[in-house]
Amino acid sequence: MGFADISIRELAEDCQLSVEKIQELCRSLGIAVRDGDTYLALEDVKRILLTVRELPAVESR
């Protein structure tokens, strides 16, 4: 499993979501995280991005 060169904090910024929201998504997807500076596996980033795309616009803010 390769690692993406992106932390939860950076992913949250790119997706215009809070760090807490990304951490919540990680927990719901069964992805273990410590904090906002945790780097993610490439496969996990893909799963998170696909989930974010499916969020209603109101919920993603």
C-alpha cells in the first residue's frame, strides 16, 4: 500500500472541509488516524475523496 504525500489537514484544506470532518469520515470508513498531521495511504485518500464527492453540498461545508 503506497502512501500519498498528503496529510489529513492538507486534504481537508483541498476539499474545503474541516479537519474534524475528514477525521469523522476516516472513522466512518475504518481508517485509523491520530491527528490532523497523519499522512494517509493512497487508497484511503481515494476512498475519502469518493465519499466527499457523494456528500450533499450542505453537509460538506
